[in-house]
Amino acid sequence: MDHVPFGHGVELIPMPSQVDGVRPMRYWARFRWAAAVALLVAASPTRANALDMPSPFVQEILIKSILLTLNDAVASDNFTVLHAKISKPFRDQFPPDKLRTVFKDLVEKHAVFDAIVASPVVPDEDAKIDDKGVLRLKGRFDTAPKKVKYQLGFIPSDGQWKLSGISIDIE
């Protein structure tokens, strides 16, 4: 049997049954079994439902990214992207047009609060995961001329923390 050179000093040695391009049936059976196990692990509900408390750095990313997405939705009067970034149960309950209705006051007042990106998060309470598995983040940004206060809830959705509730006050 000939050795086929493959890269830098690595050789790919064909199996005897691969010389003619046919793989043995046991190879495909092992592949199907491995694929089935991988699929079961990926679809496991415990993986999607059990997320650890995110670090303060990750909490800041969650807070700022969702609030900046909301800022962009308000500025553009288009809530499609915000809708795509929220948890599935929240998406099902609040389609983009309903999100616009919820934040109608911010849209009509042309609220702009993108200065939060350059401001530190000031927590009003320690982050916690409640007995229902909701990550609760409450705090503010001491921006000028107005402060931005928020209360956010995140749940595990699609394998990551996604928004499930929001309250925002600009004062």
C-alpha cells in the first residue's frame, strides 16, 4: 500500500477498504452512534437551563449590550433587532410591534441614552439568580444630564443569558 503525503511530515495512510473509496460499514455505524450521542448532549435540557452566575465583566456586557440595543431600537423606531436578542418566551409574548408599544414613550420623546457605553455600571443591588432561575441585575448609570436606571431579568435561552424582563427610567 502506498503512503499519501499530507502536510508537513504527516502522512495520511488509507485503510485497505478505503483504497477504492468505500468505507467499512462499522465506520458509519460508529459515526452515527457518535453523532447521536453528540446530539443528545447538545439537546440536553440541563445544559440550556443551568447557567452559572456571570462574572461582573459579563454582567456589564449583558447590561450595556441590551440597553444599547434598546437605545438603537428607540432611535430608529425599529424593534426587530431587540426582538431577536431577547429570550424565546419574551419573543413569543412581545413581537416587535408590541415592543414598540411598550417603549412608545421613549420613542416619542426621542430618548437617547447611548452615553452609558462610556459610563461605569453602578449596581443598586448585588446580582442574583432567583429561585426561578432568573438573573436579576439592578442599577444605574450616572450619566449627564440624566441618569439611566434599569432593572433587568435574564433567563437561560438558546444556551446563553437572554433578556426576559426590563424596566428603564431616565431621570
